[in-house]
Amino acid sequence: MIKTKMTELLGIQYPILMGAMAWITTAGLTAAVSNAGGAGVLGAGGRDEEWVRREIRKTKTLTDKPFGINLSLQTTPLRDKLVEAILAEGIDFVTLGAGDPRPFLPRFREAGIKTICIVPNTKLAKRMEACGADMLVIEGMESGGRIGNLTTMALMTNILPEVSLPVAAAGGIVDGRGLAAALIMGADGVQMGSRFLLASECGSHPSNAQAIVAASDTDSVTIGWSRGKGLRGLKNPFAEEYLSMEVSGVPTETLGQYVNGCSKRVADLGTGEDGKNGIVQVGESLEPLKKIQPAAEIIREVMEEAETLLKRAPRFVTE
């Protein structure tokens, strides 16, 4: 059994936080992860307040375990309506990113909702700790979706010695090896998103899981990097067209219009035979992602592998 500051804070059995994915992490997958001992997280990206209320209520009918919701802070006034919906419905915790969470921390704290801030560097990690966040997620550029500039290893090296809050490492972590490595580095757990794209409870279009299973490590691509908004996913015709437009000097606004709404189309319709609905947003650690299985089985495999590796670790130290 692995117990950490993260499992104690969130009241969960295993130090695994599900990475919320827009249009994908709904009540079914969220509850499945929480029921299996991890921390399920609803993905509110692109959703409205009615969806938030409905999915929180539905998740509560599917699990009595702790679960949370991810809130992107960049869109107003929708953001403020989502905050009100979360406060009204009540939830165990929120994960906050893509904006400044400081104005919202006191309100969540007063409501008894724990706050987990997603940070890309040491400066922001220290700032969030000073402002009263309960926990941090440090997310490296190996992750799927929007990415920062630092790797997961660099973030753990830089941030973990500088903060005392519970910290979950994220970015390219898909198995027990990643969890064990993060714990040895000093993290209190991990956040995993890509691995749960292959959960049988995942609501994404089946062709997306099939594309991930068929992919190799050289199929990971980042678009938008030169414009300061990198997005990682699987290489396909859409990504190639985007990259061609990006390097040819197409205005950033035009590129934004090209990619707008893609995550919903891919979640609903898959990339399609021509691969032009968008890209499947998934991290770099693709080789281990080879089978679709229930969330409970994923968590069990990750924990068994991590515990085995951690029990073996003392053999590297001699008197």
C-alpha cells in the first residue's frame, strides 16, 4: 500500500489523479476512476454551467468516492458562471489552470472545496503555495493537449525541493514505472490523462483509441509551438496541414480559427478516414498504450507495477 500526502489530502486509496480532458472526461469515466481508488476529474473545458451541474449530479449517483472538476480560467464570463455552478453543487476538489486562480481560491476554500493548481514553473508553484492552494500539479511538455516549455523531469528537479505542498507529477506518465519514478523523485503522486483515453468507460469516439493503440513513439507531434500555444497529439493530415500553415506565416488568428472546435469534433466523430477533424490529443509515451481496458484494471496494473519497483529499489543501495 502506498500512502502519500496526496492520498491523505484527497481521501483516495491510490496516488493517481486523472487528467481532465475537454469533451471526454464525463461522469462515467470520472466515477470509474474514483471507484477504483484514484481521483476522477470531470473536464469542464468548452462546457456551460448546465453541463457542470448535470455531470456533478450524475457522478454523485455513480460514486460515493471523492472526485473533482477541472476549470479553465481563461474564458470569461463563462468562467464565472462555471465557478458559481461548482460552488452551488459542491464537489471535493477543483483543478485550476490556464489562468490566474488566486481570485478564486478563497471562495473555494470557504465552500470546503480543495484547490489543486496546475503550474508550469517554479515561480508559479511558489506563488500558488503562498496564496493558499492545497496541492499542485506540475505538468511537463510530454503531456497531451496544451503544453508548456519544460519537461516533467525538469519540473520535478526544479520544483519539488522548493515547495511543501503535495505535488502530483504529470506529462508522459502512463504506467507504474512513471509513478515509481515520480515518488522516488519526491512527488506525492501522478496525474495521468493519456492512459485513461484507453479506458473502456471513456466517452471519446472509438477510432481515437484505435489510433492511439496503433501509434508508435514517433507519431507524437506538436502544433502551434512557434506561436506560443503548443498542442500535442498524434501526427495526421490535420496536424501536417496546420504545421504547413504555421511555418508559412499564416496569421495566428487564422490558425486559431482552423483549430477552433477541433477537440469536440474529434471527441464526437473521431479524426475520420481523412484525419481532418483535428488531432487526437495524447502524450508522448505512446508505446505502452496498446490495449483498451476498464479504468479499475488500469489503476490496478499501475499500482502493482509501481509497488513492485519500489520494493526492489533498495537493492541499489549498499552499506
